[in-house]
Amino acid sequence: MKILIATIGTRGDVQPFLALAIGLKTSGHNVTICTCPRFRDLISEHGIGFAHLEDGLLELLESDFGRAVFENLNDVWGVLRTIPKVLKRVGPIHHRMVDDCWSAAETSDPDLIIFHPKMFCVPSFAAVREIPAILTMFQPLHVPTGDRPLFGRSFGRFYNRCTYHLVHRLTKFGTRSYMRPWRAKHDIHGRSKSSGPNQTSTGHPIPVMHAFSHCVVPRPTDWPKHASLTGYWFMPPESNPLKQWHPSPE
């Protein structure tokens, strides 16, 4: 099977996917990771295919503006105040990111796409190419649950679930303009218009793999079957740089 993995972010957003890719390659699959060029050598040295992705979003997140953004995400009002400022800065970056990821999908011709939630374009790509997609999370931040809110304090199970749906709607609304040029060129039949961050164009939920341990965060009692806990994805022991490192006596 040919598998495309699309991710963007810091090394913490890339290395677990590389560990997954190594495991998939060992099982006989052909894997390509589409991400920022700063991780090209890390990926290539393990024999995994690399596809280029616009690096501007990561540079923005590492800037003073990006750090200030995360400080305002502690409550609903902070999220609502921050999103318009972010969208204004990331617009050109996202247009290039969509083009790069689509180019990777065309070149690698995958049977399956596994993607980081920042890669909002993937469900649309999967719809047009008529292949499955799997969303991956490293924290329980996407699948609605009444057990805990997505942000802020809990005000009951109904409120908790609403915090997830609010972010889903804002994400879909905030990113749809970035997909219009791509849809006009590549989706003349409109197969992707109903797709979103949590559902396919046919309305079915996108499977979500959560790469953390239930011993650290227990599985919410009301999660649906399409949400799975896989445990952490660690690099092979021989690839762990800490294995060769020893502290000085001091």
C-alpha cells in the first residue's frame, strides 16, 4: 500500500509520524511524509520518502506573534478574539501549503492519507481522489466528549461537547477560503465541498487515531468507535539519540 503522511509543526509534530512510517515500511508499505524541509534529512536517513511542504506556518508559530497567540487560548473569548488575527497572517501561507500538499498527493499517488489536524486540506483531497483518510492526534483535542471541555473550565457535559463543535465550525469556516482556488481547479464535480475537519464529504466521521496512552489520559466514556487509542509512537531504540548520550560526572 502507498501511504502519504501529511504533517506540519515542530519536531514533536513530525517525529511520531516518522516512527509510524518506519513501522509501516517494516510491514511492507511504501510511505512518504509531506512536511517542512527542515525535517528532510531526519526523514530521508530512515529510508522514508520526503515531499516538500511550505515552511511559513512553522516560522509564524515560532515568532513573537505566534507565541502570543497561544497565550490567548485559555477560554472561549480568547479563542474568538485571536482567530481573526491569526487568519489574516496565515492566509498566504495556507494557500501555498494546500498547493504543496496536493502536489505531494499527486506525485505519491497514495491509497491512504494519514494527517495532522493542521493539514485541514487532506479530507478534501481524499474525497476527490476517492481514498480514505485518517486523522491523528497526540492529545484528546478533536473528538467531542462530555467528560472534559476542549478549553477552559467545565460547565457540564453539554457545554463540554459544545466547545469541540464550536472549534470544528470555526475551523471549517476559517479555512474554506483557502480551499476555493484548489476546488475551482481540481474539484469540478464538487465532491469535496461537504468535507470538513471531522467528516468526509459523504457525512461519515473521519477515523481518528490518538497516539497516547490510556494510562496517561483515560479514554472518554462517550467516545465513538471511530476514535481509537493506539499508544505512543516511539522511534526504534537504535534511532534514539539519547541512547548514545551520557551525562558528564559533573
